[in-house]
Amino acid sequence: MTSANNSIPAILPRGKGHQFLLYGDSCSGVPDGLHEKTFASVNAVVQRLRPQPEFVLFPGDEIIGLTPDPGALHAQWRCWLDTEMAWLDRAAIPMWHTTGNHTTYDVMSEAVFRAVLALPKNGPPGQAGLSYFVRRGDLLMVFVNTLWSGLGGEGHLELGWLEATLRENSDARHKLVLGHHPVFPVNGFTGTYQREIGHEYARPFWDILVNENVLAYLCSHILAFDVQAHRGVLQICTAGAGTAHRMPEGVEYLHCVQAALDEEGLRYQVLDTDGVVRERME
């Protein structure tokens, strides 16, 4: 446990609200692997936050994955959850995940993802435990699957269920949608299906977010921190949780995002591995 003088003050809601942690893309899960130390350096900063987050959002690529061997994949998840994330009391601080290209790349890996994370089963047909929503009081979070094998894999996503879920929860003051792939290119890294969601989905997907008063789309995948506003909805990309490579190198940095939501809106601080606030927004 960190000492008080080493602590980092968390941004807290002004009155009623929520404060949480957002980070993604550690690509770890292998003891002594390439990304174990880098992920640990980000987690060391997270552990210094006071108070600790109410919940954690992780938009994909926890482990390096991409293996055809289900036993090896299970072992990576166990290492990530039971060793690398052992510091987090997940009973007290829930963690919600999205699918990612390193974790759900075929039917087998989707089954492992479902089994190890046991996420809510309230998603669209065939996607129980892969796509789902969570309601916490006046906050709605919808986790979309941007690469379901049943729709064609990477870059594809289900829109009808998303729209229906947002409409059924229209009374929520705050609405966040999370997915792995960005909608709009980040730092010039572009390409339909691989870098962003399929381009044929981009406009209808964003139309739903705009029409249903979603505050932000939270994603990762591109190894950077980036925020854009399109038609009044934010796209916040965070993929600094440990993958050693950067997009681009020398500019982007390992990081986590600590955020608070309240009646006045969203505030966040982006912390690097020294615990320094590199970017912030209100």
C-alpha cells in the first residue's frame, strides 16, 4: 500500500456523481514478458490514487493473446487477473472490459473471454458476455463488441441493440459507450476494420450516439491518448496501459486516465508512469 505522501489526489465529483479509472491495452499476461514491467509501472500509479476509483473501465487487449491454444490463453488471463491485477479488490472495485483484437479473435477466444471475465449477459443475441450494459444509478455504460465473429470479425458491430439499449435507458443523466476500435482515426493511423470500426458503420454508429445524447465513446486500440469531439460527442482513446510500443514513438506515453462525472459534466486527468498529469480536460 502506498504512503500518504506519495498519493495522487483523484478528481472527485462536485456533489453527486461518479469517479473512475479508464485505461487499456496492456497486452500482458506472460510472466517476465515484454509488457509485464510496463503494465506494472502504470498500475503503480493507479495504486497511488486517493481515493481509489469506484470502478475501472478497460476497453480491451488486457493480454497478448492471439494464440490458437485455449490452455495458453487461459493461463495468460489467469496471470493477468490473479497476479498482475492482484492488487485490485475486484469485489469492492468492479472492473468492466470490452472485447479486443488480442483477446477475442475467433470463436474459441470468445468462449475463453466469456468464461474468465463472467461479464453481464444482457447483450444482443449470440453476444452474451461479449457485449453488454451496466447501469449505476444515473450512469449508463454500454460496452459494444467491435469484432464479433458472428458478424464478420474485426471492425464489425451490432447497431440495433445499441440503439434500443440507449433508448430504454433514456432517463440516465450520463451515457457512455465503450468499444475497442476508434471510430475516427487517431494520429493518422487509419484503415477500415483494422484501425477503426468498419467505415460503413462509422456514420450510423455516431448518429446513434448523437441522437441518444451519449457524452462520450471510450476506446483504445491505437497506442496513444487522444480526445476528439464530433457533433457534440467525445471520442476518448486511451491505450497506454503497458504495451511497450507507441503510436507514434517518442510522442505518446504510457498512461492511465482518472475521471469524474457529475451534474456539471466530465473532468479527467491523464497520468504518466511518474504520476505526472500530462493532460486534463473539463
